[in-house]
Amino acid sequence: MIDCTKYQPICNHFSPYFDQKFWVWRKRKCHYILRVIVSYADGRDIVLFQIAGELPGMMTVNASDIATHLRQQISSGRFAAQDRLPPERVLAEQYGVARGTVRQALRQLEQSQFVERRPGSGTYVTFSDGEAERPISEITRPRELVDARFAVEPQMCRLAVLHATAAELDSLRAHFERMEGCEHDSATFADVDEEFHMAIARCTQNPMILWMMRQIHETRSHAQWGRMRELTLNPEIIRVYNQQHRQIIDSIAQRDPEGAADAMKKHLATARQTLVGLAD
């Protein structure tokens, strides 16, 4: 006889580390198998552990349980719109139930407009996250964009140190000289500032980083950023930004990768603090 309750703490221990967990109880020749399946965000299913034996008061998986689990997987992006779900036979094996139970679960999902069943072809996901269909510039908040820049731009500076040509360094200096003349012109400063950061991206000789920076600046072109510039860019903060820009250029020109990365981190930290102060 298996004491089911003693395995609950194991799942409770692992649950913070995985997206979902699902218990499968399966009858095999008067014995039962407890199988714990863990679903990762990248689509992998891992059997965490399984135990066989005689179980008192067996827990059963019904169609609603399966529908709930599949709905969670679809909502989390495990299955995207137009993806085909595994065949009924595979789902029945995974959940340890009859195929009729799987069909009931799929009918529930179809009624809630999560899937569409196509005879002779399979079951396809029709649910899509409405927010995901909106432009990224509309759903990204200013502080989220700064956090994304923290993930990209310090490393971008390190690569610029390694790969920037003399001509590219001259281009950075030219952008900086233009920014120094924009202390009382926030709109022009914002435009040249964008060109300056794109120029650093070009110094990396890395097309992926250049593409990511284009996406970042496309988001910054959204209307909400225009309002932010009006509220935050004043002569004092422009002077601070220009001092930080000079430190970034000097570190890149001196071929100091960590110095350049640190200078960029300080620059982004100032931008973040400015946004926090505005929120306050």
C-alpha cells in the first residue's frame, strides 16, 4: 500500500521552479501508477517521478482536469495559435485515461473557443493572447524599456570596444558634439541621442544587436515617450546625460570594455531614476 500524502511535499518543493505540475493516476492490472509530469516553458514535458503500487481511495483524472491543464498550457504559450495538439491517443497515454475522456476535454476546450477540431486533421489551437497582437510599443512601459536596455547596452559597449573602427569612433564624437549643442533643445537632443546609441550598436559589427537596438528605438518613438521627454528632458538632465555620454566615448576609445559597460550602466541608471522620480 502506498501512502500518497508523503509525496505531496516533494511536488510542493519543486512547484516554484516549474510552470505547472500535473498528477496522473493510472490503473494497470489492479495496481496504480502515480506519475508527476512537469511542463517547462520551452515545451518539454519531464516525468519528475512515478510510483507503482496499490492505492487506497484512488484520485482520478477527469475531462475537466485535462481541459484545465491544456487550457493552462495554451494560455502560457506552450501551444500557440494554429498549433496542432498531440493526437487523442497520445493525450490519453499522457493523462492515463480513455480516449473518450480526452474527447470530452477537447469538446470543453472547443466550447470555450480555445481549440478547433478538424475531422481527419486534428485539433488546432484558436486561442490567442489579445495583448500579444498589439504592437510592442503600446504594451511596454517606460521602466520596462529601460530594463531591456540594461540587458543589451552594457554588453553592446564591450563589443564596441573590441570592434569599433577609427571612422566609427569619429562618428560617435560627431554625435556627441551635436548633443552638447542641444542643452536647451530637448527634441533635437532626443533625436541625436538615439543616433548616438545606434552608432554604438553599429560599432559592434553585430547585426543582431543592431536589430535589437532598432526595436528599442522604435518603441521609444511611441507617443508616450514624446510625453516623457517633455517632462524629463531639461537643461540640467541633458548636461548630466552628456557627461555620461563623454565617459562612454572615452572608455570605448581607450579600449576599456568594463569601463565602457560601467559608464553605460550609470547612464541607464540615471534614466531609470528620472522615470522613478517622475512617477513619484
